[in-house]
Amino acid sequence: MFHDPIGIIALLLFLEGGILYLSEHRRMRRVFRYVPPMFLIYFLPMLANTVGLIPPERDAGGNIITPVYGDITTYCLPGSLVLLLISVDIVAILRLGKVAIGVMLAGSLGIILGGPVVLLIFRRWLPPDIWSGFGALSASWIGGSANMIAVAKGLETPAHIFGPMVVVDTIVPYAWMGILVAISGWQRSYDKRSGANTAVLDHLTRKSSQAGAPQLQPLTLRNIALMFALASGAAFVSLRLAQELPAVKSMINASAWAIILATAMGIVLSFTPVRRLESSGASKLGYALLYFVLASIGAKTSLAHLASAPVALVAGFVWVLIHAGFIFLAGRLLKAPMSLMATASQANVGGTASAPVVAEIYQPGLAPVGLLLAVLGNIIGTYLGFACSTLCRFASGL
């Protein structure tokens, strides 16, 4: 067993690095098409905990055995959020116009309101503190994995609650993507019957094409040092300021404030020359730190904590159907074409990796729109995830 903190860190980094390496290997791409690297980075440390290779965070009495898992999350997460957000192009997102943004935000509203509704339906079969897990999952389904981890840290979601949420977040979005792809052949019929304004697609593809990708530059020692300085500085500042802000019992504590501040810091820095670090791979380093945090969260729990996953899966599918209802209503009101509705839905539930794929399947040239809408979700996901968690807490009667 790895008892020493350095040994635990080394094992987690080895698992993360090995999974990411294999995910890029040509012969393994088919496997990772169905089993996302993110899931394995969480699952394998959990398996290591279950078989006794690494210790759990706490013993049966609730006493801390090793603080290393919590320390990794506390110090690495704020820095990773800043590195992931400094490249966002808010101006390009605003250029998409009211129809695209309106449908996207309607989908997000469906996630926020769907959470407490689903909790009211299924809470008798779920643990009493599942509300914090639903809050974290809502952040993922508005933004992405970074938002989910951020809200889970801010809410101090227990390991036995977070585990089933990772399973739901792995299965439901891919199943939903399959449904969206399967009905893509109906878009012409739907657009004709609903009187959708298909001319908006030309406007969207033209506006989104103006948001070009940053020109890649060689990774230099200077830029590596700057990125690490930025990440560590952001972590220090956000954690320090968070200690000075008032706590709201069971809702916003110092950890939550640190996440909120780090997110805001990344958005503000995206308007400065610091955003140029993206050309050297700032977001890649951000994801490396984020996945390291995810591995440390997985290491806290064991397979026994997945007992509520089947019920949570059913709840997740009902939740997505509520979200789809909001997308449909907004689409009808705004006369949005089906391709834009599907893209906005996948941008919410799936994120930056899958939204461009769905967009391109529906309408060639629409992929940049899917990417920008998903980035919008990344920006607002953490904040709206905390809002949803508050509603879920009230719905659970706590």
C-alpha cells in the first residue's frame, strides 16, 4: 500500500499520465470512444482504494487518515480553472446573437429547474445528501467537467455522493448525443412545419468563423514558468481572499468562494494579454491539473459507494428530458431551426468535445457555433451550478 503522500501523488500522476497517453494511441482510440479518459482517471484511483493499494481519506469513524487528497483539490483546482478560462472569447460568443444564446440559456434553465424537480421525484430512493451531487452534476450539464469538479469542491460533496454522479455524467450525455444524432434526419421536416428561420444559420456560421483559433507557438521554458506562476498565483489569491468573505451556512463556504473568485479571475484575464498563453497550451496544462484533481477525488472513495448509481441514472435521463422540453419551447418561441436546438442541447449536456460534432452532423459549417455555445456553458456553469444546488437543497427539505 502507498501510505506516504509522495507515493500517493506519484501513483495518481502515473495513472493520469498513462490513461492520457493511451487515449492518444492509434490502436486505443476505439476503446476511448466509448470509455472517456475522464471516467477512467476517476475510476482507477477508486479501484486502487477499493483493493487497498492506497488509503481512503477517512476511516470508519470519520477521522482523516491522509490529507493529501483534499490538499490536491484545494491548491490545484483554482489554478486549473484560471488556465482553462483565460482563452475564452466573450466577444465572439456575443456575436452569435439572441437566437443561439437564447436557446442555449433556455437549456441551462431546464437543467437548473429540472434538478430539484427530479430530486422531488426520486429522493425516497436516494441518499438524503444527494442534493450536493445534483448541484455538481448540473454544473457539468451546463458547462463541463471543470465546472462539476469546482462545484463539488465548493459544496464539499461527499465521495459516496460524487461517485454515482460521475457514472451518470459519463453515460447520460453520450446516450443523449446518440438520440440527437438519430433524429437529425427529421430536421428538414421539423423546420418546415414549425416555420423555423433557417436563414439564421448563415448568420451564425459567418459570425462564428470570425473567431479564429489562436496561432500555436512553440512551448518555451519562459511560457511554462509563466503558466505555473499564473496557476499558483491564482490559487494563492483566491484562497486568501476567500477566507475574508462571509460564509452562508450549507451553501457558500470558503472553498466555494475560492472557486467563484478563481472563475471570475480567469474571465477577467481573458480580456488581457495573458490570454496569449493559450497559444502555448495554457488550457492543456489546465486540463492536466484538473484531471489530477479528479484522480484525487476518485481516490477518496470505493466501489461500494456506487450503490445508488442505477437510480441516479434513471433520474439523470428524466432530468435531460426536462431540459429538452425547455429547449423545445425556446426553439418554438424564437423560431430556431432544429440544428441549432440540438447543438445548444449538446453544448449544455455534452460540452466542448461533443457539441461541435453534433452541430456538424446537422449542418456542415456549424461546428464553431457548437464550440462557442459550449464555451459559454463553461463560463456560466459554475455559478449556475451553485444556484441549482441551492434549489436542490431546498427540495430535499434540508
